[in-house]
Amino acid sequence: MKPAYHYKYVCQKTRLNLSDIENQDCIIGADNSPAGDIILIGDSNAAHYIGMLGAFALKQGFSFRNLQINACPPINSSPNAYVTIKYREDCRHSLALMWPNIEHYQTVIISASWLTYSLRSKEFIPDLLQNISKLSKQGKEIILIGKAPVIRSYHNSCLQRSLSFPFLTCYQPSTPLQNGIARINLRLKDFASKNDNIEYYDANHILCKNNNCSAFNQNGEALYFDESHLSITGSWKLGKQIIKEEGVPYPFNLLGDGKDHIVLK
């Protein structure tokens, strides 16, 4: 149940440097597939989707680079109003390094803790959408991924303690999707539907069956690392579950060669 940034192939940093942008370990997906034109950017809420996207990539036959900045919104403008003072300097430095590099990619997958930044300033969503529109007008394909449910009753420390005390019950009751998350996801989805080259996806229909969101899958396996982040192993499991239930979802089924590069059990 390690956090995402403990994995070698998850390139999530507080302060990016040039070696992070060029790191070949940050490329995930099918062997011998093109890895030069798809990138995932965002914050920790992008990093926790890496397993899900990795499952799609292996099934569909594509590869992607990932690059995430802790507590920093994926915008090509001043982040000051949306970031706490603690992370502000690192965020500005990292964005200045990352965005010129985005020019090298045709498909840009973007995710972040949208609600967190929007609660800090009502200007965040207009700023974000303006940035995305600029990318789209440059001819890039944009895929926005919505915010996953927050499960406030979930504590992975209970799972750890249950290894020594099997009588502990860690399975928590499901909870409705928070209104704030639902509203901001819907706004991004609506924006994508009205603009060329922009698509939207979230996995909340899987995580929230009948609007009952759970940190556990149908087999009782934990998918979350903490209350607001999937674990990487949980993210891979989520991706495989989606493929099993509905195949590689649109628009990810348009990427790659469409050939299986691994058997997903």
C-alpha cells in the first residue's frame, strides 16, 4: 500500500528537473509500441490513474509518458492563487519546465484534484479551460480525467493492523459521490462535449455502483491508498475490471494498434 511516487515508473515529484522529463522509466505500456506522442500530466490525482491507464495501454497497444507535480495544477499560467505557499515556488519552477516539453506530444491526458484548486479560487476552472482550449487549437488531442470519489471513512492503517489482528473489520460502508466532485466532473465533461479535440473520462461509474462509492472492489480488495487516492495496485485492478466489463473505453480505444500486448486476467 505504498504511495504512487514510491514506484519507479511513477514520475511524481514536488520539483521537476530535466532528468525527470527525459527519464525512460516514466514510459508505461506495450512493448515495441510508439512512446513519443502521449503524455499524462497533473498532480497526485493524475498519478493514481497510472495503473488504470497502464492496463488500457497494454490491452490497446500504446505507451505513454507520465509526469506529475505534487499539489500543483496542470496549467500554463500563474498557479499562485491555487497553490499553498509551501508548494508555490516548486510549482512555478516545475510548470515552467514541463509546459515547453508538452509541445512534443500529440495526445495530452490531464487529471488533477480539480475541486481542491477550484475551492481556493473561482478563477481556476476558467483558467484551466482557457489553457486546455489553447492546446486544442494547436491540434493536440486532449483527454480530461475526472476526480475520483473521496472515501473519508477509509483508512489503510486498518488493513495493515488486520494482518496481526484478523478479527478487525476494515471493509467500510459505501458512500454517495460528493456533490462538489459530481458538479466539477460534469462541468469538465460538458466542456469536452462542446469542443473539438477534447474528450472526457472518469471511472466513477465503476467505483460508485448505483451511486454507492467504495474503496473496495467487488472481490473485497482495497483499491485506495488513502481517502482520496487509488493505490497503484488498486489502479491496475480498476483498469483490468473496466476492460473486463466494457473493454478499453473511449477515447483510449482510439490509441495504439488495437492489439493485445498482454493477457489481463
